[in-house]
Amino acid sequence: MKITAHTDMGCRHTVNEDCYVAGRLQDGTCWAVLCDGMGGVSAGREAGRFVAGYLAAAMEEFYLSRGDESTEDFMLRMAGSCNAQLCRISRDDTGRITMGTTLVFAVVNSGRASVLHSGDSRAYIISCGAITQLTTDHSMVQELVDSGKIAPEDAKRHPNRNIITSAIGVEADPKIDLDSFCMRKGDSLLICSDGLSNTLTDQELLKIKTESSFFDSARLMVELAVERRVMDNVTAVIFEA
């Protein structure tokens, strides 16, 4: 299993509120955490880095003290614990009352991938020459699409496309989705912030992944978004089996 990643502030910000961390455990398990912070520059940046650091430490602990708990139950438990900790930080400091972050948390081991998410950062699977979005955005625009009020192709241009309906650290019981699936040799798992998915089409992501070297692919995705004057921070992390 290989991992490559890249991030950029984009063309408007002076601080990157996106962050990611990835690693490989001694048993071959690969994992990554991607966060897109919210609540103002300092609060959003701090929220994302808190969650990334918390879950990175949890992965090391999981490897050292693994019992009968499944990977999926562990991921859900850690996301809930992390949310409670971040809510407490926000509650104790009124200056950070809107502190929160989107989250994509992915763990891959022995051909099985588990992806947990909250917010509008995404995960895609690239397999057999096709790309499929795995996650469903927790956002106002996605609710409009689901209700048939707007067409999916209009979502990227909608004025409320940046309003999310769930995030880590904002409420006691955020919406958290988790899915598990098999990854075959040659499959790729892409996780990214909305700066990427709102700027590049799925077919452009697929084209870059299939026509470039693996270790260049995340960088090239982010650089194309920047060339198009993306206003948001932009991040991509890619696993390949």
C-alpha cells in the first residue's frame, strides 16, 4: 500500500485551515486523517490540527493495545471522543465558540478499507478505469440535491455550497457516516477537501490519477486547482493498493 499527499492554501487565504496526517503501522495498516477547519482562521486551523493529532495518536494506541474491538468500532469511538474533546475546548473558550472541522478518517489493511466522514470533505474510489464518490456530503446543497430542488450539476455553483450541516466539534452528536469495502490490487482511494472537489470534475481527478505517476498524482490535482484560482484551501491524499 502506497500513500501520497499534497496541500495548498489556495489563492485567497494566507493560512491553510486544511490539514492531513498519514501513516503506516508495523502490521502494514495504512491510515490517513484529513480535516478542513472552520470557525475563523485561528480556530479552524487549531480545530483541524487538534483532530488530526488526536486520531494519529489513537492509531498508534490501537496498534499497541488492540483487543477484540473491530477497526470500524474503534474509528467510531475515537471520532466520538475527539468530538467531545473539541466541543469542550470550544465551550471553555467563548472566543472559539464556532470551532470545528470536517473529517475524513480512512484505515486500510489486508485489502479492506474503512472510511469515516463528517462534513463535506470527500472520499472517492478509483478502480478499473472509473471513479466513484464514496461519501455523501453533509451540506445544505446536498440536501437540496437529495430533495430534487437543484440538479447535481448545479451544486458546485450554488451560493450556499460552503454551508455544511455537520462537523466535528460543533455539536454533541454530529452526523458521522462510516463505510467499509474491499480494495483490490491497483485500486486507489482518494480523500480530499472541498477546495479540490468543488474545482475539479470527477473525470479530471480520474484523468490525473490514471495518466500521471502515483507519487505525482496528489500534487498535480492540487496544482491544477490552484491554476484555476481556487479560493479555498485544497488538499488531496491518495492510497493505492
